[in-house]
Amino acid sequence: MSYNLYDYNIKIFFDELDNDYVAFIEEIPECSAFGSTAESALRKLEIAFEGWMEAIIKRGHPIPEPIDDACKLSF
């Protein structure tokens, strides 16, 4: 089964050390992105997720299932 980014729980926070927003997927913490705004970090996460998903499928690895049926976007 294939999932959409918004099937997952997305977390966004401001990193004071790097002075950037960080967006990551709770179920896939190794898939993350940075941006100068929360919206920018989320857009970059969309791109990162597409690349991550392509790589996982190509390698035949299992795709992590979302924790819930509904997307949770947390700031």
C-alpha cells in the first residue's frame, strides 16, 4: 500500500540553534526538512517525502504505516 505525506503525523518546530523551522514525520523521523518559515519547511518535507518513498519502494523495503487514519499537523 502507498501512502500520502498527509496520511502521517507531521511535526514542525522552530530550532533556535539553527534559526530555522524543522518539519519531520513522526512515523519516519529520518525524513525531515528545514525552512525559514513553517510553510517552507512543510513544502520541502513534501519533496523529501517523495524522494524517500521512491527510494523505499525501489529497494523493496516496507513502507511504515501511519499511526492513525487522520493527519495530525503539530507546531
